[in-house]
Amino acid sequence: MLERTRIQQALTTVEIGSTVTVMGWVRTRRDSKAGFSFIEVNDGSCLRNLQVIADRGLKNYQDEVLKIQTGCSVRVTGTLAASPAKGQEKELQAEEIEVLGWSGQDYPLQKKHHSFEFLRSIAHLRPRTNTFGAIARVRNATSMAIHSFFQERGFVYVHTPIITGSDCEGAGELFKVTALDLNHLPARQGEVDFEQDFFGRPANLTVSGQLEAEIYALALGNVYTFGPTFRAERSNTSRHLAEFWMVEPEMAFCDLQGNVDLAVDFLKYVFDYVLEKCLEDLNFFEERIDPGVIKNMESMVSQEFARITYTEAVDILSKAQAEFEFPISWGEDLQSEHERYLCERVFRVPIVITDYPKEIKPFYMKMNDDLRTVRAMDLLVPRVGEIIGGSQREDDYDRLLQRIEESHLDPEDYWWYLDLRKFGTAPHSGFGLGFERLIQLITGMNNIRDVIPFPRTPGNVGF
Ligand code: 4AD
Ligand code: MG
């Protein structure tokens, strides 16, 4: 590896007067009449650029330095000096500049401000912008926060499979996985013969690691999985992706209350962590994307979250002085307009809604004694809406079997899941946090397509 100092270090811990070598990509070059040039270099280690002063005395000044354009990659060795310029403490007085990779007028990132829509069309270059560099660093820090929260509490990180034979949510929004030749499908009695397929039966990409996480929770106690999940739902909204990341803790010997408590502590911990680790990037989002994001996070750390039942929520909504596109009545699922109304107008803090009607929730949620509602929980936050969904799990064999049948699923597909209720069943609970929705909340980014490096949505699989 080539020896280099990261710009983040050069700007913070490295002392003025030191000789350093930095490598990065040129953002801009300006030439002064006095016979030297300013070159702004960014290496992605932090938001800020390092300003390089290139004097005409450099041996390649005329032939190369004056040809440097936006997008070039460079290696610069020089002395860190106190900067006379406003807004920066240090600059680099170049003793040697080497162009590692040239760029040209056709480099797409010429303007200072490109639309996010345009940037989505150049996903291979957009991480070189301030916004997408900052998002990548925030995603990184948030991932670390998630791992450290669970690790500090003794949760075991379990890698659940991406290819599965089951449909956790029972919603049928599955991407199929096959090695069959789609133009020549083997048939048997008028249907595709999956026995000839790679796995000998239909397979799909997972919509959630929950069911497998339950297996491990009922052996190891507290576990979590954190990985990609896939949903073939045709929701073309600013909050849905076909491929997104989900964090799913699962706890044995834990009821719904304990589950809600963990979710609240978890979010607060993550906000606290990013506020501490990513302040420079967060200030950028505050100034350029969404004034208020920092304060919003700080207040979520200190506020009590509201806790209400679905029945109470419907009660509030049906008395509300508001025009809803979808009228609400008991038994209907809450639409995002209802969730936002509760969060942004009524409570003005994050809300946990529990105990939904069983018909609108998946088969695995534990039935309440009223036999009408299940021990579900959704955690809603202002602006983003539902960020977490979870429940206590049905741990009674007969009731689970009944719910599988009522949901028109085949009990034979879930024999192993039923087994867990036959051998040493135990109360257990868990939830799933949509990682990209969390990043939207942290950064204030409006569209979920812009908080994941390579968004996959209906009609868009990228390169
Ligand atoms: O509410 P969901 O569907 O819950 C589950 O999948 C459970 N199996 C989780 C569990 O209990 N272990 O999804 C959980 C979260 C949602 O609250 C939302 O934040 C996010 O995943 N999510 C999506 N994010 C982006 N794009 C989509 N299409 C999403 N669908 C769900
Ligand atoms: Mg949900």
C-alpha cells in the first residue's frame, strides 16, 4: 500500500510543520495571478477538503499542475502550514504533486449542485460528492452503533440466510431464486417442476431474518441479525426499497413490554452515538439538507416516547379534526397519513403503537387474551413514519398452527417453526428496524434511494 496520511488526520491531529503525503480526488483548482494555484483535495476520510498550495516553482507546474481538472486523482507531498484563509486552520504547501489519474471536461460532477435525481443516474460517481460521502460515513458509524449496542448487552450476532424456502411475513412479496432456464421451464402436470431446479423446490430471497433468528434466540437467549432483505412490493415511494437492510434482535424470555423498552433504548443509544461520532457530517445535513435534524435527534434522546394501543390510536384518529384520504375504522390498517398525524400533530414525539387487530398482522404474532388483537408493536417517528415493526411471538403450538392455517400458509412449510413450540417453547419477542429509514431520520434525506449506496426499486436494478 502507498504510504499516505488521511486528510481527516492531517486536518486534526497532525501538527503544523509536519511533512505529509496525501492522496485524493481534486474538487477544484484555482490559479492566482501571483503565480500559484489552490487545489482542493478530498479523500473521503472526512467532509472537508484539504487546500493544497501549488507554487509555480514545482517542476511540473506548467506541464501538469495547470492541467489538473476536477475529478483527477493526485498524490501531494508537502508541509502542513497554518492557513491564512477563512474557515480552515491548515493547508498543505506542496513540494511534489503527482497526477495519478487524469480527468476531463466530460467528468459529470462539474457543477457544485447536482439534483439527487441526476446523481442517482451516476451511482458510480455520486459517492465523490459531499452529500453521498457524508451519508456513507453516517451509515458506517450507525452500523457500528448498532453492533456496539447489542454487543454491550450480550446479544450474539447471527448470520441468517439470504436464500430461504419460507415467507416470513406471509405477504407473498418474494423474489424467486432459480437456476432454471426461464425460456425452457421443465413442467409436470402443467406446472413448473421445481424438483429439477437447483434446490429441488421453490426458493426465494428472504424478506426478513426473523424466523431463523427465533431459532437461535431459543438456544442462545438474545441474538440479532443485521443484513439485506428483499421485497418485491411495487411501492414506488420515498420510503420503500426492493433491497434494504434490516436489524432484527430476538430475545428469549422477553414479553412485548421488554421488547418496546429495548427498541426505545436502542434508538436513543444510536442517536447519541452518531451525535458524538459524526458531528461534522451532521452539521452538513443541518445546513444543506434539513435544518433541525440535529435538534430532532437530540430531543428524541431526551424525550419520553409515547405508548398507545391501536384501539386508542383509532379512537384519537376518528375524533380528529382532519381530512384523511383513507377514513379509519377499527380493523383497518393505519396508513402513513394516520401515522404522521399521530406523530407530528398529536404527540409530537416518537410513538409506539401496540396490540393491533390480528387480521392486519402476520401469523407469528402472539394472540392477546381477547382473541382479536395480537402483541404487535410499531414504532413511528416524525417525518419518516414506521421505522420499527415487531412483536411478541406466538409460543403456543395450537394457536400458531391455527394462525398459519388462517393465513393460508402451508403448515408443512413451517414444521420446523412449529417444532420450536413443541420442544421447550418459551415466551420470546423481537423487532425489525429498517436501516435506511433510520438513516433518513438521521440525515434528513427525503428519498430512501439516496441513503443506500445502490438503490434497487421497481424498474431499477442499477448496472
Ligand atoms: O414491519 P416489517 O415488515 O417487520 C418484519 O419484517 C419483521 N419480521 C421484523 C421482526 O419482527 N424481526 O419490517 C420491519 C421494518 C419496517 O418497520 C421498516 O422500517 C423496514 O423494515 N421496511 C422497509 N424499509 C425499506 N423498504 C421497504 N420496502 C421496507 N419494508 C419494511
Ligand atoms: Mg411493519
